[in-house]
Amino acid sequence: MLQFLIRRLSGAVVIMFLIGAFTFFLFYTIPQDFAQLSCGKNCSPENIAVIRENLGLDKPITTQFWEFMMGIVSGRDFPQGHCAAPCLGVSFDSGQFVWDSIVDRFPLTLSLTIGGLVIFLLFGLGTGLMAAWKRGTALDKVVSGSSMVLSSFQIYFLGPIVLSLLVFNTGWLESPKYVPITDSPGQWFMGMLIPWAVMATIFTAQYTRMARSTMIEQLQEEHVRTARAKGMRQRYVFFRYAWRGSLIPIVTIIGMDLSALLSGAVVTEFTFDLAGIGRLAVEGSLSKDLPLTMGVMLFGAFFILILNIIVDLAYAYIDPRVRLA
Amino acid sequence: MSDKLTLPKPQGPVDGAAETLLSVEGLTKHFPIYGGFPIKRKVGAVQAVDGVDLTVGVGESVGLVGESGCGKSTTGRLITRLLEPTAGKVTYAGQDITHASRRQMAPVRSEIQMIFQDPYSSLNPRQTVGTIIKSPMEVNGINPKGGVENRVRELLELVGLNPEHYNRFPHEFSGGQRQRIGVARALSLNPKLIVADEPVSALDVSIQAQVVNLLQKVQEEMGIAFLFIAHDLAIVRHFSQRLAVMYLGKVVEVGDRDSIYNRPRHPYTHALLSAVPEVALDDETEDRERIRLSGDVPSPIHPPSGCRFRTRCWKAQDKCATSEPPLVQISGNRENHLTACHFPEDPTTEARDADIVLDPALAALEKEGE
Amino acid sequence: MTTLTKTEGERAPSGPEAFLSVRDLRVRFSTEDGIVKAVDGLSFDVERGKTLGIVGESGSGKSVTNLTVLGLHNPKTATVEGEIVLDGKELVTATEKEMEKLRGNKVAMIFQDPLTALSPYYTVGRQIAEPFMKHTGASKKEAKLRAIEMLDKVGIPQPAMRFEDYPHQFSGGMRQRAMIAMSLICNPDLLIADEPTTALDVTVQAQILDLLKDLQQEFGSAIIFITHDLGVISKMADDLLVMYSGRAVERGSVREVLRAPQHPYTWGLLSSMPRLGGDTAQALTPIPGSPPSLLNPPSGCPFHPRCGFTSEVSGNRCSGERPELPAGRGAACHLDDAQKSTFFIEQIKPRLG
């Protein structure tokens, strides 16, 4: 177990480094002078030179990369002041520390993700299990049919419709906005309600379909039949034997969705005009803001790698045949 | 009853004097196991095949029997070079092919063919039967007289399928017919040796005989040598003139059919034969010895020292743990009947005064029942 | 057997009638391609403490029959007609709840592949103890003791330690022993063993078969033993039923059926199988053709397209009229008794070596 964690975490560090290197050097293939970009329209050559020095752009690329990566570990000093570890550099565009921007935006992304996750797991797995339990009946057909339709919807399609119905036309709800939960839990909840609902609708449909199909597959396993042949009650067989086997694919998908959402739900944020990590990422790459893009990339990669490890630990917990090595 | 050893065969070798086609010496395959921390390294090996000696004569059918994990299938794959041997030597028609490169193997490859166990997964479902059978010819650049397609039709007819089914797909055939397709594919290059790995065990009983008869026809009429790998002792006996019995990666006994089935010496061969459930057609077939081993075959990762069978053997003594018995012609054996045992059994399979029951649960229940 | 076994009075013989009696059983599955007649008019009896062997190839309906006895078929796709009477109780019309009380308790089942038939997610011990807790109301601790006792009985070394193991930590033979322990833990009156040794090696198979026989002596259960292997059946069964295409084609005691078989299909099975003591110069005699489709079974006798004796029957009765299986010893074949006996002795027996 400890060996597994050490090996996987050290592997994750190496991968983060490679992702960083790849992003960094790929950025330098853009035929652009970053100092020029950062300076704006009316720039004298002197200004540009100053900016170039301030941003460290006068140094060789490899040195720049090394300084950037070292900053994550031990912090860096900039003309604006000390940037404490994990320092992801200074945005070319805004001049802010990238880490501060991320910390600023992350609570929204986290709220969006956790709230959505709770809703779509509850409803998605619930209806999926129900459909599997009642497979072949009218209820199953309704659930399967509607989840098929809903899962082909998109947030940018469903979002505006919901907004215009519940907000603009009727005024029943306010436009989604982010209020920190520490300021007002009620407003936080009401502000996130519509994004959660829309996001969860689409995810719910996907989880319903997956839960239903893996459960039906598991119910055909021979060991499930053995459990029935022992006289165990159908509900017991369903929730103990079949459900346990369905967990592996479900946990896999949850891990993937969770890491994708935590590294920024771009479409949801744009649809509801919310400023989270996803928006930050798009802003950074559109304005060719190298440190910002690097920062957001590494931040996202961190979640993907950590969740991967957590999912592997979950596998080992669910299935005794899986050995952590 | 079963002393009829000489068979009225025009081509198969009648005795050990036949020219050797394939010979295998000290063949070994260890599959490495990796583990350890922080850097993974080889920490052990599955000793799947460990020093196997075997010969197959021209046109001869040799059976390779043993239970799962004994290495019989791995041996087949090593001989056909689907796997790379760890050690040992494979000689085919006087040529050392142990580590032959792709190019060196090319002429030999077409002469050694393989038939697999599962007729469902060993045929590409997206290819027609015609394509499946002709592709070995195309790959090897062979252009038979009358064209490839004609040859395929000939082969289909030979294996008892309708040549008109040239354009059908494997799923349109039953299991037995699919295995015939596998045989036709193996025959397409006029092989001299066919390695058949459990060719009938996936088939229904009534179909098994069809395929066994087909293989027998192929062997006898075309003079093709066979290495017949199977766990069903009765089928191997029917098909093979000579046999090797394997246990945990080693050959423990080898000899002609009569020696192995009627005059076995190795305790494992005795146990194996006595375990075969036979239909009792009359009372006389019932007085065979009864030997019930205990437990399963040990792991090939840490095989027992000395004689590998000693942990399940009723005759084992200290010597068995310290020295590995060589595969030799022990006294009382006929020529070419080799046994690897320090304390061999009497050469008979007749019932003993007392059954040998090593399984503790069985022994306890039977004692209780008396 | 010290803890919590049933009282002896419960298994007192209830007269000479059969313990399990199946009458004119028909099981049909609706599939996309049409109706599959998996079992088509099957009748048989099992006596208390006796072993009935059912032999047949894939698709003969032997496994479906026994899943139906336990009510384990899929009620949404399968229709079941006929009668299954177990110890005086009708099972075809029984409710799911009534069946649950029966399964694992009065009737237990052993499946072919112990690797897939045991759940990989729970310990072997828990899976063995579960039905005991369910059916006897025993506490977890009592059930554990009983499970360890059963593991010991079937020959698992260090049963108390192995109780906590998962199935993948067991070898193939040990897994099947664990399955046997699980099936016998409630002391069932009937044990259905569906190809219980097919996935095992021959020396392990021999151990398991003997173990089953010895345990049957001790537990007094009746066994339905399903297999495709005539050799195995000749070691295990008292009575034998040969199935083909969803029907019984021959019935009798094992001795009768294997030494003086009457049905051409049984002849075919025997002569297509090499024997250890057989004459190797004698070619095997396979049954020509392939097993019939259950979607479109042949008219008349289902075996007639593969049968070599249809010309011995006058008219076209073989393809036109379905032969009935007589009660007791007999075969469902239009040949008359004298023909059955002469053909076997003159044509078949010499080939069996």
C-alpha cells in the first residue's frame, strides 16, 4: 500500500513535469513576442525591453522553463513581490500571480462540481438501478428511452432554454451567480441551482444508462445465479452480488468525470456566465498567456493524476483480486 | 485385448527406427515474474517447461498428455516457435531452429503447422472460409498447380466440407465444421508436422469422433507427423503411437502406447490412468487400480525440489526431495520406454489389494463408511 | 455433524413414490429468431437417496431442465408448462418466495465452473455460510462454525484459515470442493450437479466424484447429475436419462443403458468415444451431421436425420411420427425390441472393442 502510493505519486510528479515541458515548449512554437503581447498597442522598444526583463523573457527558453518549474517547488521573486510556492508565475496579461487567480476561481468550480456530482450520482444511479431491477417493464422502457434522449442533449442547448423559462420569462429564479458559501449558504445554493440542474440532467442520463447496462450484465453473471440458487432473496442478490460487480465501471467513469469537471467545466461556465477555472483556461490560451495556461494545465493534470490513484485504490477495495503494485 | 500394437498402416513408422523429423532437447521456457520496489525487476519465474526432451519421427503421431499447468501447450508453442525458448534446442529435419530468425524460419514455417483448441476464436470472423484457407499460401508465396482457389476447394473437400462453401463466413458453420476449416488451413501448405493443441476438447462428444477420424485420415494418408496435445487420455491413446506424460513442466514418462497404458511405471502415470472414468461395458473392465491423489498440482513458480511429483506421491522417500530422477530406461522397461522415477511402480494397471487414497477428506469419509 | 442439522424425522421416507417427479415439462424461450423449444415434453422421476444421471450434448436441454426445477430460468423470456412435483409440492406454479425457501435448503445446486460460479468479491466462508443463516436462522457465529465444519468435510486443509480467503486464492479443485460444501450446508434432500467436474483436471475430477459419492452416503441426498461424459455418469449414477433435442430418448438403470443400449443415439455416443481398453485399430464411428436446431427441430423423431437405422423402420414413420418413450426402461425409437437388441449385439457391440 505505502509502496504503491510512493510509486504512483512519484510517477505523477514525473508526468506533471513532462506535461509542463510539453506545454511550455509547444507555446514557444507560436511565432509571437510575448513581451509585445503583454505591452499592448502603444509600446516603445524601451518598455518592451523592461517587460522582457521583468518577465524573464530575455533568458534562454530552457532557463525560463527551469525557473518556472522550480518556482512551483520553492517559490520565486518577481518585481511585484515574492510569489510563494506553489508559484505558477505571473500572468503576462494581468500581471497577477497565476496561483492567486486559480485560488480565486476554484471555489466556483468546486461548488459546481460537487453539487452536480451529488445530484447526478443520486438520480443517475438511482434510476439506473430501478430500471435494471424492473428490466423489461414499461418503467424500464420509459427510463431507458428518456435517458437516451436526455443524454444526447448538450448544456449549451438545454442551459439557455432553462434560463429563459425560469429566469428571463417568468422571473421565478435569479440569474446564476456565484456567492461564496461562507458569505451566505442560501444565496450560494440558489445561485448554483440552475447550473447544477442543467449539468446534472445530462450527466444523470449518462449514469442511468451506464448503471442500468452494467447491472443487467452483472445480473447475468454465473455467481449471481449461484447466489439465487442458494435461496438468497432477490433484493439481496441485486444489491450485494450484482451491485458489487457494477461498481468497477461506475467508479472508473466517476473518476474521469470528476477530474474533467475539476479542471474546468468550460461549456457550463460560459453558458451561465460564471467565472471558474474553465473560463480562466480559455482566457489564458486565447491571449497566449503562457504562465496562466501552464498553471491551469498543471492544475488540471494534478486532479487527473490524483483521481487516477484514488480510483485505483477504490478498485482494490471493491475487488479483492486487484493487487496494488 | 489391447495388445494389438502393430497397425496396418502404409506410411506411419512401425518402430523407433523411423527417421527423426523433430527433436527437442532440454527445452525450457520460464516466464519471468516482475515485482519489487522501487524499481521493478525479475523476482521469479513460472517454470512452464523445464528441460523437455522429445522426438517425433517422420509421419509419426506422438501424444503429449498431462493436466493443466503441466506445460504441454507451452511445449507445442515453443516447437512451432510461437514462443521463444529460454533454453534448449529444437531441431527440425536436422536444422537447428531454436533461435532461427524470421527469414531462416520461413521455409520451415510452412512445414510445421498448428491446429488450435477453440474453433471459435482461432478463425477470423471477418474473413471468408476461402480467404482463411488460402492466406497461408499467399503469405508464403506458394502457387499450387491449378491456382490457389482450386487448391482451397480441394482442401475443403478433403476435410469433408462442401467446396461450394468457399465464400461463407465462419459463423455459418458449427463447431465441428469450424475445426475442419482449421485443419484445411493447416494442410494448405503441405506440412510435414502438425502440432494439434487440444483439437477436439471444445467439441461435443458426437462431433469429437468426426474430427479425430479426419486427423487420423490426414496422418495416415498424407504421412504427416503429429504432435497431439490433449488431456483426454483415451483420445490420445486412440490417436498416438507414442506418448509423453508431462507433469509440472517435465516429461515423467515416455514410451509406446502399450508401455504407457498397460505397463506404466511412473506413479503419476498410474494415478492419471486410474482417474480416467471409463464406461463399464462389462464386468471385466472394472478391476482397474484405484488411486486418488490429494489436492491439485503445485504452482510452477515454486515447484518441489528433486522429483516434482513427490509432494503428491505415495512412494516418495527422502531421496526424491534431494535428487531429480533422470528420464531413463529403468529395469523392467521395454526399449524406448523411459521413466523418471526413483521408486517405480509395477508395470500393470490391475486393481491392487488396497486402494491408494491420499485425499484426506476421501480417506476420512471412506474410513467412516466401513 | 454436530451442530444444527435437521432432525432425522424430516428425512424419513415418505412412501415409495418419487421424491422429485417431472411430468411433460416444456420450456420455451422467445428469442429474436423465433421460439426455442429447449425442453419439449420431458418426464422423469428421482428417488430419495438415488442418483439420476442425465446425459446429453450441448443444446439437449439438460441444463435448462434443472434450472427450471429450481425456478432459475428467466420468467420474462421463458414459458414453462407441465408439472414439477418435489416431495408433494408443485413447483411450476410456486411463488418466488416459496422457491426461495426451497433453494439452497431442500434443493441445492453445484455448477460447472467454480471460478465463475463463486462471487470474486466475497470470502469463500461468507458465501458458504450465507444460505445456512438464511434457511436455519443461525447466527453469524454458528454459521461460521458450520461452514468451517463443511470445509473440513470436503477436504480443505486448515478450514478455519481458508474461511477468510477469496475464491481466487483457491485452486480449481478447492473451489469446487467449496461449492460442494456450500450446496450441502443445509443438508438438502436433492442436489443438482450440473457438469460439476467438466472444468477440472482428470485426477482432481476423480477426487471430486468420489467425494460426492461418499458425501451422498453420509447426507442421504438424492442427486441429479448432469454431464456429457458417459464415463463419468457410469461411475456416478444409479439411473440414466439420455437427452437429445429437448427430449428424453432413453431411460433405464445405468447398467441397462450402458450395457444394452436401445436407442441409436446412445449407440452413437458409445461408439464415437474411444476407450482406454479399446482396440486402437478400430476406427471410431462418429454420429454424422450436427446436433439439431432447437428453433426448427426435425419432424418426427428428432434424431432421424443423423440415424443410420431409419431404413429398418417401415414407411416413413421416423420422419413423420414422434416415437414415445415408454415408462420405465426403454427408448423412444420406432425400431421394435427385437431389432434394438439384434442391431446392438450384431452391429454396435463389436465396434466398442
